[in-house]
Amino acid sequence: MGTLAARVTARDRRFPLRLGWAGLLLPGLIFLGIFFAWPIGKMISLSINDPSVGHNYSILTQSDLYVRSYITTFKIAAIVAATCLIIGYPYAYVMHKGGTKVATFLGVLVLIPFWCSLLVRSWAWTIWLQDTGIINNALKKIGLIDQPLPLIRNTLSITIGMVHVLLPYMVLSLYAGMRNIDPTLVRAARSLGASPWTAFRKVFLPLSRAGIYTGCLLVFVLSLGFYITPALLGGPGTTMISEVIADQVSRQADFGRGSSLAIVLLILTLVLVGLGARLARVDSDRVIEE
């Protein structure tokens, strides 16, 4: 009898723990179901049934507009990711090497853009880049140009605006990866006669590739869905797929075709994320083996 009572008591003690874990997961699952799974399911349904799957998806290959928009979107996303990496890596490296105070100060600076609206930041670049903007007027006054430079309504302006928004994501990803690097490895390379550049190139850079992959993948994926910045700074020749989807839904009220465009973008993004994650895992294993 005592043994049975002990088993019942032990089971009752474990049950609240299991219920507690389920209770912690339930709000998140409900949130994901309402705001993530249900909208995607609705888009899939519209792309198939409004008016038909053949009409919505076949038009993607029949019109050059959609193909060009996808190509432009992925091209600009790649340019933005590469630019953020070129700018962000030295910045994150200084944060890593500068100590706590320097890292805190530089971290606050890189987070300042988050305190301002995305719309305001993108609109501010039109004042700088337009033909009568600050940059062209300044260049005219000092006599470097006679005609305004084409700084807006092109890939350059979109890249500048998107880099301004997405650079913090790259910097923070790189810095998080650099913090996991054992500093004694670089010191050991220096003690064995390696120059600072050789120690960086042979030891520190390979070990920081995880942060590079994470930052590039994050910035690239976020760039694919940008709408406000390309709409304000871009032109007819730089139309991104998000602008096409918005036009299909808001102006033409063609929810089926807009949903099919979004589903294709989602599938392409998931494929690229999977390939990027696979590449990062394989490279990390190779670095560990070396």
C-alpha cells in the first residue's frame, strides 16, 4: 500500500511540471498559429482557388515583369548583404578588440537607427540623393559637377537606404560570432612567429565565418521582403517583387495572383535559407577539423 501511494505521489509531482511546460508553449503556439500559419494557409488557398492554380502560377512564366522583379529582388538583396558585410566586419572587429567600453559605445551607435521610423529614415535619403538634394547641391557649389549625378531612382539609392536599415543586423551577428572566438588562439599564432595580418587571416577570419554566414543570411532574407525603401528610392527599372505584390493586392485587387507571387518568393527564400544553413554547417565542420 505504501509503495502504491509513493508511486501516485511521484506521478502527481511530475504532472504539474508537464502541464507547466505545456502552458509555457501554448501562448507561443497560439500566436504562431494565428499570425503565421493561418495567413500562409490563406495565401496558399487564394493562390490555388482565386480563380485557379493554372491561371495564377502560369502567368509567372508568361510575363517578363515578374521574372525581372524576382531577378532584381535577389540581385539587390545580394548587393545589400555584401555591402553590409564590407562595412560591418571592420566595425564589429573594432567592437570585439576595443574592450567593454568601446563595444558598448559602438553598440549604442549602431542601434541608434532603430530609434527612428523606417519610413522616416528612407524618406530622409530622398533629401540627400535627389537631383536638387544636399549631395548634388554641395558638389555643384564646389565646382565638381555641372549636372546632377543620378543618385536616386536606381540600384545605388536602394542599396544605400537598405544598408542604412540592415547594417545593425550584420554588425550584431558578426560581433556575436567574434565573441565566441578564443583569444588565446590568436595569441598562440603570434607567439609562433605569425604577423598580425597572418594571425588574423589564418586564425581569426576562419573562426569568424559562422558570424559571417549568419549575418549575410539574415540581411539577405530581410532584404527580399523590403517594400518601403525600394518604393521611395527606387524607379521603374528597379522594381522589387514586394512592390509588384503590393500593386496586385492594393491596386488591382487580384488576391490570387498576389498570393501566388508571395508563395513563390517564400519557397525560393526557404530553399536559399536551407542551402545557406547547409553551407554554414559544412564549413563549420571543416574549420573544426582543421
